[in-house]
Amino acid sequence: LEDASQLTRTDLYGKYVEAVEAVAAAVRGKEEAEAELTAVVREVQAKAPRILEMRRQYEELVAAHDGLSTRLHAAMVEGEAAAAHAAALETKLAASDSEIGALRAENADLS
């Protein structure tokens, strides 16, 4: 900073004008920033209901997916159990067919 006592009135007035212009520029910058911030806040507030609705739909879809996954797993377990039971029945049927064949052969031998 310069010593104010060594400046002329013209120089002092020039410094004053520079300071006033700098303050005015700072005020304009602040007002512009506040206007931008206000616009952003309005935009967020306008989008908030849609975002909340999308969140609700997402949570419903996740719950539905979880339910379907549980049902699919249960169906797969039931299918595996049915396949094992069918295989056991086929084994019993083959054994029964074999026993019937043996009994028929024995009956034919006895006749």
C-alpha cells in the first residue's frame, strides 16, 4: 500500500473509484452465484418427487426380484427332489419287471 499522504487528490480519487468498482464487481459476483444456487435448489426441488418415485419403484422391483428368486430356488429344489423320486421309481420298476420276468420263467418251468 502506498502512503495516502503522498498521493494527489486525483490519485486518491482513482484509488477510490477502483475500490468502488471492485466492491461492485464482488457484489455482482455474489448475486450471480446466489442466483445460480437458487436455480439449482429449484431444479433439485422440482426433481425430488420424481427421484423419490423412482426410488420407491426400485425398492418394489428389488423386493419382487427377491421374492421371485426365493420361489425359483424352492421350485428348483422341488424339481431335484421329483427327479430323484422318479429315478427311484424307475429303479423299482426295473426291479419289478425283472422279478416278473423271473416269475414268468419259473411259472413256465413249472407248467
